[in-house]
Amino acid sequence: MSQSAAELPVTRADFDEVMVPNYNPAAVIPVRGEGSRVWDQDDREYVDFAGGIAVTALGHCHPQLVSVLKEQGEKLWHLSNVMTNEPALRLAKKICAATFAERVYFANSGGEANEAALKLARKHAAEHHSEAKRRIVAFDNAFHGRTLFTVTAGGQPAKTEGFEPLPSGIDHVPFNDLDALAAAMDDDVCAVIVEPVQGEGGIVPADTEFLRGVRALCDRHNALLIFDEIQIGMGRSGHLFAYMGYGVTPDILTSAKALGNGFPIAAMLTTADIAASLTLGSHGSTYGGNPLACAVGEAVFDLISDPALLAGVGERRERLLAGLQPLVDKYDIFTDVRGSGLLLGCVLAEAWHGRGREILNAAIEQGLLVLVAGQTIIRLAPALNISHADIDEGLRRLQATLAALDGGTPAKQA
């Protein structure tokens, strides 16, 4: 008798035998999690400062989310787009009530949400202005997804190499450079897409005056402003969405990652006037807005919208920064820490550029999960509700990591 899927033993070596090699996962395989701790196949425990790349914003297996998923799982899983469902409608109503949005489109991933946003911008321009108004302006080092359209909008050539020919009509300018954007703008631009905080590009926050200027340029040229808040949205900045902290309102906003706390769901937010351009049948998603995802998303939205939780983001940020600064001062590995809210980037010293994976693996050896961002950043994106005890323990393990990499001897002298 063959073993069931649950009983079939697997190891990291099986990845190389059965999976496409576009990832290079660590040697350990986590099997369960609770809060900001996870355990691997050998029951070894880790503090999670990675959050699944800013996804598990409420920690692993949050009891309320588990309960909602179980309850909805016994009611209704999926319907065709011929019908709507109650969880989708409830979640959309809550999003609209809490944001600038009047209409919501649900998808499964950030890339899909950005794909919808870019398509909507071109269609809206064609309908309200002219067929010639099709150009999109994006920024160097941006990341907007892995579809051919969104990876082209992202400003990282390494991620488009080998996939040419790429979609046309997308130009890039330096991030945080308003003069460069002004020079690139014309009346043929239908949209500007920007991350309020660049994630994969190195955890670089936009300057407030820059975003205000982007908004003004879009208004001047009748272009839509798209905020990609896939990573920094849903509470990570300390605001429900980062645009609220900047005081700059986009025309379209995309959300994913933390919206489902690990259950795949994404959303594109916009106004009623702009949304009207996505006419019947012009765009869609088989699984987007399914009852399971939206039931979880609604519970996540309720929890993250809590003012007390959002206020706690700033408190936890300060605790992390207070613990990270001595590590910057003591070891010749980090030179600075930057970011927004609980999305932090530890800037690597020049000698460590391109060696982020080495640090990540060393952290795993110390029982800590961290991330990289590009070639020069160690990224931290812990749960928004991470306990003080877990912050302190994670910092202790990070110090042990740096000490091991630095030979146990501080390289910087007071």
C-alpha cells in the first residue's frame, strides 16, 4: 500500500529532484509555527524576523484566523465569477470605508494586482484621453511582480534578462529624483507607478516632498498615480496604508502580502470613475475574491485596522532600532539601518556586498530567520504584533550571528 501524501517523508534534497530551480531554499524545512516562532523537521525553534517577506503580519497560525478559515472551509470554498459571495463583499466594503477607495478588485498575488492596475491605467487613458496616451513611468530598482508586464515595470534589469522582447511603453527614472521624473513626463504618460518604500530595491523610503511632487506632476499631465503597497501596506508602516502617513492619495493602490497573512489574496483599490474602465469581461481572475481568501482577508483587515495594533508598530520599531544600533557600532558588517515602520533594512558594509545569503544562512544556524533585499541589505519584516520578548531574543541571536561572522572580535573601536 502506498503512503499517503501526509506520511511521505521529504527532505531538502527532494527539492532539487522535483522542483523547478528558480529558488534556492535553505537546508532546513519549517513544519509548524506559532506567533513569531517556527519549528523545523527536527523540532528546532527559530525566531522569525522575516515574516514570509512581510506576509505573516499577525504571526503564524493566529488563532482568530485559524478559526475563520476552518469555519469558512466548512461553508463555501469557490464560485465562478457568475456569482459573488458574502466574504468578498464584506471585505470590499470595509476596505472602501477605511481608505480613499470606492471600488475594489480582488486577485491572488501582488503581481496580479499590479497587472490589473497597469492595464486599468492604459484602458482608462484610452477611453478618457486618447489611444496615444499609453506610456508608463516607473522607477529604477523598483519591484512590481513577476508577470512580463509587471517585471518590466520593475526597474531591475537582472529580473528581465532572457525574457525579451519586453512590453513597450515603460520608462524608468531614478527613485526620489523629482527633476528626473519631471523631465520624463509628458501628456502621453497614462500612469506613474511607485512604491512609497522600495522593498526589493533596498528598503528605501520615498521622501515626502518627492511623493507630493509626483502627485502634482500626475495631475498636471492627466496621468494616474499608482501606489504599489504590496509590501509596505496593511500596517507595516505604522499606518493602515503608507499613503496615509505621507498625506498623498493615489488614484490606484495595490495590496497583497499581509492582506491574507499567508493565505493568497490581493486587492486593487481605486475610485468609481476610474474603475468604470474595467468594463464587463475586460479583466478577471478565476480564484480572485474567492470566499476562503476573503473570509481570512476580512479577519486580517479587522485585526490590523485596530488603532492599538498600528500604534504598537512604532513602539516595536523603536525597540528594534535600539537593539540594532549597538550591532552597527560594534561589528564591521552593518553601516546603517533604514526603512519605515517594521520594514527595516540593515545596510551592509562594502566588504559584505553580495554576501547577504551568507549572513542569512549564518542567522539560521543561530535560530533566526531574516531576509535579503538586493545585494546590500539584510531585511527585517517581523510580525506587527511580535512580542517584546521575541524582539529581544531575535536581537540576541542576530548579535550571535554577527559575532560568529566577525570572528567573535569587534572590528570597530569606540
